Amino acid sequence: MSGRAVALVGGATTRFGVRPVTWSELAQEVGAALFRAVPELRAEAVDSLFLGAAMPERFAFQSHVAPLAAEQMGLRPTRILQRTELACASGQSAIRSAFAAIASGLSEVAVAVGVEKMNLPSMAEANSAMASVMDRPWDGVHGATAPPYFAMVAQRHMLEHGTTEEQLAAVSEKNHRFANANPDAQFHEKTFSRDRLLRLPLVAPPLRLGDCSAMTDGAAAVVLASEEASRGFSGAKAWVRGTSQYSDFHNLANAGPLTDWVGLRHAAREALGMAGITVDQLDFAELHDCFTISEIVEYEALGLCPKGKGGAFALDGQGDLGGRLPVNTRGGLLGCGHPLGATGVAQAVEVHRQFAGILPEKRQVRDPAWALVHNLSGSANVHSVMVYQNGRAA
């Protein structure tokens, strides 16, 4: 990879859930948590701030949110201050932008933060806002919001490959179990057995309530630094070794096969190639399980199993601790909830904590050296991937 080396040196999240707080209060909360989690961090050393926020104008009725977040976090960026918006991948976009700024020499120490306040007094208004992610004049008004779209993916996967509802439930059961060991997860205190998941109400057949990630309030933040600046931070370091994005359509009329996510295959291949490793060298992954079928298709697109075998991969526990590749050990979007702008940043926090070896045994990967983080956005039409290396293994 060209440019300067960049390390993620620490991070923090708020508790995710339906929170009786404002957008600004979430930014305050995550700022305080970040300074507690990274004790060497000094506000005056942070020269740049990148904010991932998908729809604060619609959810919080607030724009110009990057300087607002900086102020609430006690930061005064002197080099770069910007917001990134890419729907569900807004948070990872903030990290990628921070990485690019440091690698190019425009920044030395940057904070990437994701904030989203999604729960409104009117759920109808919130759901209407979500339709804005699609091609609203066409796909949105015809009902092609996220649950119906991913239900079509699931239906097609079942038709083509014999995928079952039990296999979908296996993904949800695993991720909710990991969330039970994550106190910041929205569903930390709720236990979901496979039998219970299979009895939950249908949302968009065949997807049931437990197959769908929740609309969630939450924030997460990480600190990235140049190699020289990173020496001022103790503890684990997650070095960014590869990154890529791919977009091949937006309007559903231009979508290709529903169960073959070409964009993820391309982005993962490029990011892994940049890092100089293969998928077989990964120790764990944070994948975008906005719906259970998403994780199943992602197994296949990453090459963890043959095409059409993602359901069997899930049912066999191959994405669990002790399986081929542990996936979504923090609880995923299904167990943690999905505050759009914060999700990608929270995934990166999990990578750093896994590398530090500070997580509960029920979700700690043994001696991890390499990790991959994936976010999709829209109708799985945009895929974003980052590959991290543990500083101990560098």
C-alpha cells in the first residue's frame, strides 16, 4: 500500500438501543467514552474529525453536523472537518477518509465518529425516512425499502439453493448470543433460541422479526494516527492494511442477480490483495448482517464456502468461535442494533478490542492477527471493505 502507515489506536461506543437522548447528547456521550478509553488522547492533538451520519436532517432535523459533533466532543479540528454519508456505510466511510488523510500527510491524528438518532415519536415518519436510501421516486414509493428487498434476496436464495428458515435463524441465534456478552448491545439482555426465532412474527416473508436489524440510537468513535504519532499511544494497534469499495447500480432496474454480490467479491479481493493476504488468513470478520440472509450471501461472496452453501455454513456453526471464521463477535447488527452512521465505527472498535484481547471469553478470538470489516449500503449495491492487522503480528 502506498502512503504512510496508519494505525487505529483505540475507540469506544455508547450503549446502543432506543435511547431517550438527543443527537447532540449521543455525540457528547461518545466523546467522553473515547477519552476514557484512550487515556493518552489529548484534544489539542486531534487535527481532523470525520463524522459518519446518514440522515440527521430527517431523524434529528439537524444539518451541518460535523462542527456540531466536534464541539460536543470537545475537539477543535485544525486541518480537516467533514461529514461522510453513505447510508449504512457512513461510519466506515468516515474511517476510510481519516485513513486517506493520514496516509497522504494531510493529518496526523484524526477521530472518526459515527452518530445516529433513529427513533422518532412517529415510527411512520422514521420508516418514511428510510425509503430515502433507495431511489425514492421509483424504488422507494413502490415499497422497495430494505425489508422487502432483502426478503426478495432470501426468497431467491431459497429457490436457487434450498436455503431454509432454520439456516437463517442460525445466523440470528449466533449473533444474539454474542450480543449477550456485549453490554453495549441493544439486545444484550434478551435471549433468542432458534425455536423462539422461528416463531417470531413475519416482517417480509420469509424474514421474521429476528431476521431484521433494529432501528437504533447510538454512537461510536475511533482514533487513527500516523506511524510516528501512534508511538504516543500505548496498548493495541490495528494497522489499516487494505481497503476498497465497489458500486455497480442504484436503481433496482439495473440490479444483477440478487444472490450474487459482485461488488463484495470485487471489494474483498482488492482489499485483501492490498493487504497481501487471502481470506484463509483472516482470524475473524465483522460483516454487515442487516438481515440474516445478508450474512449468508456474504459468506459465499467472500469465498468462505461455495456459492449456495452459505446456509449450511451458518447451520454448521462455521461462522462461530471454533468454526472456519468467527463472524460478528460483538453481536452484529442483529444483536447490537443498527444506528446507520455508527455501525461501521463500532465494528472497528470491536477489531481493536479483539486485537487487545480484552473481551469476555464468550466472544474473544484467540490470538487474532488479521481482521476484515464489511459494510453494504442501499440495496447491497455498494460494498465497503477494510482489512486490519494486529500490531503484535506486524
